[in-house]
Amino acid sequence: MLAAIEIKSGLTSGKVAEAVRNGASLKRLLQPVRQPMIRVTRAGAVLYEPAPAGTPGDVFWKPFTAILGLRGDARPETLCKSFVDANLELDPVDRTNAFLVLDAFVAGWSSRSDGAVLQIYAEDAKALARFDLGKDSLLYFYAFLFDAIQTYEPPPLNLRGYVEASLLESDNLGQIIPVRG
């Protein structure tokens, strides 16, 4: 899996928080994967750059998740506050990466408190940056999504491990029958 996007016809604060929890539930089924990226700090911002050849990366990420609302049924400030509050309850690797209300705004994490530098993943985030781009919000979101897909290197496919993790999360293990030797 490279990405998962939850699409809602209308967004309220409650629906935003629920969508964040849904994305986190999906991410918790997967282990973070070492990426061929390194953390670099420039001008007070944490940036992620390709690791030099022969050097292992120092960044562990999970797939990209996002929320896409066809319309916002609350003020952008209210929706973004709900997005941030719900994400702050999570481990950074399980946080939702981006948030879009069609024809209104796109929001993503920033490693600077002024929101000047956007990053794909929530690690090292100090703020949520919202860009009120109107009709261009979807275009910016697509660029953000494709940047994430190009950057993320998924682990080898392990279907049994995925199913087992799902069973553990649901506490649906069935009966345990001891074996006598």
C-alpha cells in the first residue's frame, strides 16, 4: 500500500476526527519502514533528502493517508483544529499526512512554526500549514500526493503479517487450544 485517502461528501469536526482515527487504524496494521532518506536541518526547518549512496536512511515512515472533503460544513479554522487535535493523540508515524476541502484549502504539516516549509510526513512537525488555494487546492493536493508516492518505499508484501496484525487489533483471535506432548 502506498496511500489511502478517505473521501467525505461533507466535513464536520467530528467527521474529520473520525477520518484521522480511521487512517491511524490502517497505519497501525503496518510497521514503519526504513526509507532511503536522511533528516537535514536548514534555516530552522527539518527537511528530508535522499541519503548519500551507500548510506542507510535514518527515517522510518508508513504509507501516506489523507482526508478529502467535497465541501466543508464548518469554518476552515474549526476543521483544521479538529484535524490537529485528533492527530496529536497519535504517534507521529500514524498521523494523517494531508487534508483537503475541494475548491477551498489544502493543509499539511510543517517543521517550522510559521508553516513556511511543508513536509509530507508528520514527524518533526511544529505546525499545520493551511493554504487557501480555492480551485487550485486539488492540484496542490495531487502534487503533494505524488511527491509522497515517489518518496515512500513500501516494505515487501507480507499478506499473512497484515492479516495477523488486523486480527490482533480486533481481538478476534478465536480459541487457543493447548497442545500436549
